[in-house]
Amino acid sequence: MRGASDGKSVADAPVSAVLLERGGYRARLAQTAQDLLQAQQLRGRCFRTEVRDQDPYDAACLNVLIESQASGDLVGCFRLMVLESGQAIAESYSAQFYDLSRLSKFPERMMELGRFCIDPGVQDADILRLAWAAVTDMVDQQSVALLFGCSSFAGTTPETYTEAFALLQRRHLAPDRWRPGHAARETRCFDALLHDRAEGQKPDLKLAQAQLPPLLRSYLTMGGWVSDHVVIDADLNTCHVFTGLEVKAIPATRKRLLRSAAQQS
């Protein structure tokens, strides 16, 4: 797969169309304009913008569709961009919203996972499992050392997710050497969002877990970390945090489970 830094789309790479199959679902690459249109329409529904979600980054990414094997219906999607090192991170979607100058010093290959959506009308944990199995396979194939992206919370009112942000601040902030800075026009620091909490007040873990998006929960269980602030994205009707995961930090047991899922699919 070619990285975005060489001036060619990763979609030019010779990757098999069907990535994985399991649990009644199939993960495959978008190969036609109609495939991409369906993904963009699903993204629009998930972000509740009521319009097709499209941007120039689609052309620089591998767009992955998750479909029901029985009906062929699209139930989920995401896109991947591979960067040869942190020197190319300014080309990523996330760089629009975060100052990633510290991460520009990351020496190894990186992959941005973005626009992760699951049809809100379909409730099946196997969709998320298949998605992570497909991502795991791509990470191993491409020798990716760091996975990153924007983890979105629905709506543009971060106060709705106070307990989640309290948990992120307490346990999951990015290490100083990689911590993203502010670049977006509208941001809220966790400190500001939590200013009226009593000193030393612990987050309500049950409520915090319920408020976390499923994708972010998955990142955190693998050792992922986040920015110290949230970005308000009115265009997508979301607020999001930068999320990073160094592959070497994933617990060995979790790595075995992920790779087993990818091999069994």
C-alpha cells in the first residue's frame, strides 16, 4: 500500500476487494463510485447531517464497507489512510483540527482510521468485531506502529458527556511527547468542562462507559490515549477528541485475540 506522502492514493494499491467475512457480515473495499456514494450516504445518516457526507480525503483513503452477507445491505463503513511516518501527518484529516507537531516526530508508519460509522438501526456487536479484525489485518500487513483518528460524540454540546471526559482526563490522556495541541476554532479543554467538580471527585464509571462511543471504548481497552480537549465540529454535528494507539502498547492477550479474529474470518 502506498502512503499518502508519496503523492498517490492508497486506493491505487493492489489490495483484495474482500478483506474478511464473519458472523454474517463481510468487510470489503469500496471499488466503484456507487460503493463510495453508499458509504457517504450512511455517514450522513449517522452524523445526522441529513446530507451526503463527502470530502477530498475519500480519494486518498481506502474506504471499507461492511455488508450483510444475506441481504447485501450496507451496515457500516470506515476509511483508512496510511502515512509512512509522522513527517506526513499534516496530510491527515485529523490535522485540520489538532496541532500534531509533536506527533510529526513519530518515526514509524502510521494509519488514520476515520469516518467510522455503524447503521444506527442495526444493533449487532459482530459488526464492530469484524471492523477491528479488518483493521488488525491491515495494521499487520502494512507494519503500522501507530493508529490514530478523531473519536466522535454525537451532538455539539460536550457538557452532555461530562463523566466520560472526567474519565478520559483521569486515566487516558496522551503522553506529553505526543500530546496534540489546539488548532480548531472551537474547542473546550477538559479542565474547563470539569471546573465545577469537587477536587478529587472520581468519575461515575458506569455512566462514563455508557457515554463513551463504542470505537473509543475499544481504543481505550487496548491502551489508547486522547487529547486534553474536545473539538466542536458543527459541520458533522459532533464533538470529538483526538485518539492515538501505539501498536506496541496493546496488551499481548488482546493482540492474540484480535489476530485470531482476523485469521478466523
